[in-house]
Amino acid sequence: MYSPSRKDFISLTLSDPHSHNYNNGKHRRQSCWRKWKQLSRLQRSIILFLLALLLIFGLLLYPSIAEQWRGLSVKEAWFTPNDMELKPIGPDVKPVLDLAIGRPPVPVLRPAAGPDVGADPVLEPKGPNIPILAKPPTKKKSFPNKRGPPNIQKYGNVSDTARGGKQEQERVQDGETEDKEKTIVSWRGAIIEADQATEPPPSVIEKEGAVVSALAKPADTAPLEVSAGTEDRLEAVREAFRHAWKGYKDHAWGHDELKPISKSFGEWFGLGLTLIDSLDTMWVMGLKEEFTEARDWVEKELSFNKNVDVNLFETTIRVLGGLLSTYHLTGDQLFLDKAKDLGSRLMPAFKTPSKIPFSDVNIGKGTAHPPRWTSDSTLAEVTSIQLEFRELSRLTQEAQYQEAVNEVMKLVHSLPGKQDGLVPMFINTNSGQFTHKGVFTLGARADSYYEYLLKQWIQGGKTEDVLLEDYLQAMEGVKKHLVRQTGPGRLTFVGELSHNRFNPKMDHLVCFLPGTLALGAHNGLPGDHMDLAVQLMETCHEMYVQMETGLSPEIAHFNLQASDGHDVVVKPADRHNLLRPETVESLFYMYRFTKDTKYRDWGWEILKNFNKYAKVSSGGYTSINNVRDPVNPGPRDKMESFFLGETLKYLYLLFSDDTELLSLEKFIFNTEAHPLPIWPSPPK
């Protein structure tokens, strides 16, 4: 064997005539690498392991060290070397934000004296008036098995931590799944595509800043504590409307919806939905200045000659219905002319092989089509446009509108697939047949079918017996298949049926039913309809009072087991509140027919909780994410048009002593609370 060749290295230092020294620095760097290579593999492994261990410990310790540094910076902000004692905060200094959670410290509030509805609460100091350093953030318990989008999942139920294990098990058994397609469900359940936004969404930082600035004033999130007199309550509703209108006028004028937190707007169809939805509400409340400026916009700015797809159902109940009702209240021809223009532009939706209308219409091009993902329409979409189109025919003497919607009702009346008057949720526009058979609900996608059966019968002077027969049969089907009682409190509720399997789930939308049942009983239908209405009204009220914020969730599940637990169970994805009108709508009907003042008191509590948890200081009200968390309800930055068009209108009518104000003997309300006249009965 030959010995390996040996290489010698020499470090050479040279000097030049100008005394500049040079050395072999490259070799010196290489000598360090050579020393590393001379180490054994075990030695190198130990060194690398120790370095990795130090790196891991450094990463783990960084948050606590950084928190200590932030604490020092906070102290430096409060104190200077010359300050040897704490000084009280001056009266002109705004509250300092809690650096840990981004919320201002909450002062103690007491209502201002006197009956003035709009009086601001008075701040009452508690304890010594000294600054308090921010507390370190606390972590909320996570819920690993949550359903729904992330922005809803993050809001936990503060009352669920003690029994979280049981509820997690229940959620697993229920088989909760996430939605994989980004679609928007309209408030009556029709699936509609994402908003056609006209401006980019705000960044996360902008949103957080907007939330802090909007909710930083305790006076604007406190309930209105006023006396319970009729005039005070009416004025409180007017004040709520003015506040909502201020936000819309300042930040979303002429657009569809207000985003009150970010002080911007959302565009759905580009038809000024909130403004048109609010016209008859302003007229009823006597808000002349606001009505006049809205009318000017309708006259000068509202145009339906635009290349935009609109949803037939939503546009009919909100825009067409709003224009027709305002025409009847004011006698102003402007609104009827606009209604005629819109009605003619919606007619292409009925050009289908089955006469069941498409869901979407381009009102500029005169074309219609189903959603891109299906050829089905929801039953609520196609059977809840009849009141408006029938009235348009009566006013214009053009039969095409009424003929189109009457044809739909005739087809649905004769279709197979019903169960004791209950109907499936979907119908195909090509075949004209029910699809997804065996699933029955009075919630989203089917609810207003039942409502419009009764209301068409009343609108037409109680002459269309087929409509009455379908309604009576459906109510018997509801009582037979969908009505149950809870175990703990014996609350009566309306569930859902899926292939003969009962689900104790009830949408807030179903709370329209007590009012509809009461309306039917008032018009001569069986007395047990009123008995059921009273029981369901109690349940809808409990959906509010059993929540920590006093506001109802979007969906409730009910406990059928005989136990000491809660009647109402709310899943994480269902805890949002959209400022919906159905409960106050039924309260209005129940009070009109019974004069029981408890229904007014229940409505008053709902209004106070809207003011406490949904009111935004700069104007407007916002939907919230979590009705179970009064500390952080989670504003969603959206005020639906129906809050002004329905919720506040029904509250105002509930508190009014004037039974001739939109008398139920003369008017019928469409499903967006727009009053249309009851037709005179034909001579016998």
C-alpha cells in the first residue's frame, strides 16, 4: 500500500515598495473549515444538536421576552423620570386602548335623567381616577370541531365551556360539514352568487381600526333607557331609523347596503335596495325630510336600464314591492311609473319550457337564466312574487303579469311529491317538477310559499278557494309532521323532516309563522291556528331571552330530552344575528289581534338589545357574529336593507295605538313588509 500523498501549505507574507502588506487570507478561512472537518462525525453531530436546541429554546422564549419588552414600553409611556407618583387622567384625554385586545376600557354607565329618548348616558367614574396598565391577553378555549367559515368559527360560546365535551360529542354525531362553495344565501333562503362589489374590500388592519373606532364610544353601544310610554317607544324607533339612515346617507347613499363599521357600502344589484326598501317606512313614521331626499334620488338617479343580473325574487319583493306600496301610500305617479318599468324588465324570467321562472334576469339585456350551478329554482323564489305581480296587473290593466304568476301557482298545486300539503324546497325550471324530494321545512327556501298562499287568498277578496285549500292542508301537515315540544320547558317549535327523519332545527325565518297563523284565524280560519300561534310566539321569544345578548341566533336546535338542560341549543356556525324582522313581525300581528301588552314589552326588549349590541357610533346598525358573547359579539359590518324596510317598520306599528295605520282590514303585507291594498270583494 502506498501512503497517501501529503500536501504542505505555506503562509506567505509579501510586502511591496509602498509598504502595503498582503497575506493569504483565503487560506486562513479554509483552515477553519479544515479544523471542522478534522472533528469526528460524533463531535460534529453533538455540536449541531446543541445549536439546534438553542435555536428552539430561543423561539419558544421569544414571545414572553417580547411581552416583557412591551410592558416596559407601556410603563415608559405612562411614566417619565420626573413623575414620582401617579396623576389622574385629564378630562380631555380619550380612553387609552387596551393594547392586549384592542378595546377601550369600559366605564360604568348610568342613564341620563329625564325622559328624553336620545339622551346620552352619563359616565360615572368607578374607583380612584388613575390610569391602569393593560392586562396581558388571555386565550379563549378553542373549539376544534366547528362548522362554517373561519370568520364565524372564531367566536366561541362563553357559556359552553363547562359542558363543551358534551356539545362537541353532539356536534360529531350531527355530522357537521363545511361549505365548500362560496355562495350567498339570501335572507329568505334563495342561493345567490357573491356580491358584485364595486370597491376593493378593506384590509385586515383597516377593518380592525374601523371596529375599534366605531365601537370605542360606550354611549353608542348602551341600551336606550327610556320610559315605557307609547310615545317614547315610537320616538325610540324613529330615532333608531334616523341613526341607521344617517349611516346610509353618509357612507352608502344610492348603493344597495351600508357597511357601517368600515363606513363603506356593498353592492348587490346596484338598485339602491336600502333606499327603496325604506321609502314606505319613512312615510309611515312621518319622516318627511328623509322621504323627500329619497324621492329625489328615485326621480333623478334610479334607472333600470343597466346591464346587470338581478335575482327575480329579491328584486320583486324589495324593489317592485317597495315602489308599489309607496305609490299607494303617497299617490305619487313617479313610483308607479318606476314599478311598470321594472315589472316589464323582469318578465323574461318566465320564458322557460315549464313556465317556472328562472332565478336571474338581466334587466338591461332582457335575458334570463338559472344559476350557473343548477337549473333549479327554490320554491320560495317562484311562489313569493305573486302579490306584487298581481297588484301590478290590477294597476296597469295589463294581464300578463298576473297570468304569469298564476300559472306558477297552478303548476305547483298539481305537482306530485307533496306530503300532506308540505312541499319540497326545489323545483326544476326545465321539467317543472319538484327535485330533492322528501325534505320539508318552513325555513329557508320554502317559508314564504306558505305565507303567500294565505295572503293571496286575502288579497283577492277571499275568492280563490284553491289557495285556501292548499294553505289549510299545509298547516295540517305542519301540525302532523313538524310540530314538537322540548323536553325541559315544553316549548312548542317547528322542526324539519328529511326522508321521514325528524330534525329539531328551526330557523329564525320560521318565526313568521305565528303572525301568519294569527292573520288566518283573524280572517275566519280555525281557532286552533291561533292556539298554535300563541305557543310558537312564546318559543320565538325564548330564542331571544335565552341568549346572553338577548338577540336570537340565525338557527336554533331544540332539546327533546326530558332533562334540566336548556331548551335552545345553538351551534357555533349558527350564532349570528342579521337584524331579522320575523319575530317582531309576528309580535305586531299578535298584539293587533289580542291587545296583550306582553308582546309590546317583548318587542321593546329586542329594540333595546339592538341598540346595545348592534348600534354603530358613526351611523347604522351591524349584524353580529355571536349572540352568545355579550363582551365580544363580533360585528359583521353589514346592515341589511330589511332592517329599515321591515324590522323597524314592524316595531313602529307594534308600538302604535293607531289601528287604522296600515289597517289589516285594508292592507296585506308582502314578505318584505311592503303594504299592498286588499282588493274589494266582487259583487255577489
